[in-house]
Amino acid sequence: MKLELRSRLYSLATAILTPVVLIRLLMRGVKTRAYLQRWHERFGWFNNPRFKGKSIWVHAVSVGEVNAAIPLIKALMKQYQNHDFVLTTITPTGSDRVQQIFGDQVFHVYLPYDLPGAVKRFLRKTKPDLAVIMETEIWPNLFRFCKKQNIPIVVANARLSEVSMKGYRWVESLAAQAFNNTHFVAAQTMKDAKRMVRLGCEPKRIFVVGSLKFDIIIDEEIIKKGEEIRAHYSTDRLIWVAASTHLEDEIEILDAYAVLKQRHPGLMLVIVPRHPERFQSTTQACRNKGFQTQIRSEDGLSGLDTDVFVVDTMGEMLEFYASSDIAFVGGSISDIGGHNVLEAAVFSLPVLVGPNTYNFEEITQLLNDCGGSYLVHDANDIISRMEALMQNPELRGKMGQAAYTLVQKHRGAVNTTMQMIESIMSQSTLPKSFETKHYPSIQS
């Protein structure tokens, strides 16, 4: 009874706060106009997709989650060809990535706000046989109504940092109930699993299967585009890519580059800002530093004498990883929690990464432990590590190979997650091998 009351109070609070959320969307729309579009979808109002039968629904909040979900979604499409597919995101950049990768193969719509009416409309129109929620997007009403309508939920690639866990404290009992409305939770690491148990998730639901991010798929087209970009420059010119950057990352990167450029005139810096609303400010910051700066949207490829090239387009980060010699992964000097270092590692790049990587704590530690990355705190650290890498091609090759080997060694989470999903869809038991992955049997 207390939980039902809390659910009602939560729904009331969500309704009351909805105007605040809309105002925030409006403010974001000032910089990124896509936030001003398709608001009706966020309330469950959209044209009926008219599926031929039922669907499989996958939710991935933004670009990073969509990228991580790609191998799993492709495996689902291959296995369940008689189902339609619904993909939801929260951000326009996530939506753009879905359209870029899957186009008309899927029905994309924004995830509805966690309001009872919006959730019911969404489920009524999409009719999912299965819900796959990427990472840890815990929405009490959404999970509760899926449970009521017998829609099994799998939380795939599940992670829960200490920071995120604290964010759930004010709705801890509802978050626990949401977790326990799931069928399976496929946790990335034991640390993630333990945090989920502390939050209230029943251990019997949790399996530690590793990260889907290790199963990253690099299409031949990406490799080809990367080779074409690299061929544009002389073979003796080093390209340093700083990807998924935020303001604080770029401050240190540009300070370091100012020194490195004087010592190594042939070094070119490629910056791929994380958010499109920062494209213009990043470009201006580079020019204010006195760097010869060009941008992808206007110049295509940079001139041979360009200092800094800003990739102000969406969905091309992997191509520029493929064309580079050294990588910095952003959100890690900036206190964002870091971004996915494996997207650089899979291209055999030595990686520089800052100290704030709590969103990818275990993966970043693995990359460091295998010798595939260097930890940098500021411009001075960056200068020191870059000097070592630039002067020693063998070191670059050794670190890059270590990074690539790490990715290959830890692949397999897609296959394991698919086995979990198959047991739901076929109403069968999990394979015997899952005993070693089940949370209680390996609890330390």
C-alpha cells in the first residue's frame, strides 16, 4: 500500500515538474533547434505505426547508448525477422544516429515522459513483445505498466555508477520496484551489480555479462572513409583526434596543442565536440588561439596547412578515429564521467584520457592496465605524453596493439544477452553456462 501511494505521489510530482522540463527543452532549443520539434511524441502522441504484428522495442537514451546498442539490435533483427522494431531515444542526436544507421528499418519515436497517460499511449501503439532498455534508464511508471501488460523487460549493458546511484536516492523504493519489474538485468561488471543490489534489485535477476561496447561493429565503409581521409595528408604528418570533447577538455587540449604545434609544426589536431550546440564556440575558441582552423561542414577536408580541423557534423567520429594516429577521449578532464574509450581502441590507437571516467570506470581501468592508454590531468600531462608518442612510433604501435587486443579479448556480451532474450521469447530456461554469470554464485 505504501508503495502504491509512493507511485501515485511520484506520478503527481512528475506531472507538476513537466512544465519545468518543457522550459528546459525550450532553452536547449535556442541552441539546438531539434529540441523544439516533435514534442508531442514525448507525451505518447504519434501516428500509429501500423505494424504487421508485435514489435521489439529498444531504448537508448543518446548517441553513446545507440552506438553501444547497434550490435545487439542487428543481432535481434537477424533473429526475429517477423517482428517490427521500435527504437526510442531522448535526445535529437540519438534520433539522428538511429536514422543514420537504421533508416526505415526501424520506427523511431522519442521516449514518452514517465506520465501514466503518455506511457499507456506509447505501449498501446507500439505493442512490444519485449522491451530492451540500454544501460540504466530506470523509469518507475514505464516499468510498472510494462509489468502490468506482461511485457518482459531486459536491462542490457546495465551500469550504475556511484554518482547515478545517489541520483536515485530520493526515489529509492520506486527505483528498486522498477528493477524488480524486469525479467533480467545484464550488468556490465560486478561493481555495477553490487550497486544495483544495494539499491534494491533482487540478486536473482542479475547476471554479469560484460559490456556490449566491446562488441563494437566497424563497417568496411567506415574503414574505407578513414583511409580516404588519411590519404589526403602526407604520410609523415601526424593526426591527433580529440573526440567527444566538452569545454574543459578543449581548454587543456588547445593549451597543450599551442606548445606542441611550435615544437612539431606537422601535427594536426582534429576536434570532434560531443554536442552540436558547441560546434560554433569550439571553432571560435580555436581561431581565438590563432590556429588556422577549418570545419567539416564548410570545407569538406582541411587544407594541408590547417592547424585545427573541427568536425561539426554528426555521426562521423569513427571515420576520424580511423584516419588518426593518436586519440584523446573527452568528457574525462571535464567532469562528465568520460566517454567510450573502446571506440578509439578498436582502431588500434594509443589513447589519452582524463581522470573523470566514472561512467566507464572498469573499461578505462582495463585499457590502462593493458598498456593501451595514458592518464592525463591537464595540458602539461598532455604535452608530456604526446611528446613521448610523437617521438616513438614503436610506442604508438605497441599501445595501439594492446588497445585493440583488449577489445577482441572481451567480446561476447551480445551473444550472452541474446541467449537471455531467447530464453524469454521461447519461454525456456537459461543455458547451464549462466550459472557462472549469476550474481549470487560469484558474489565476493
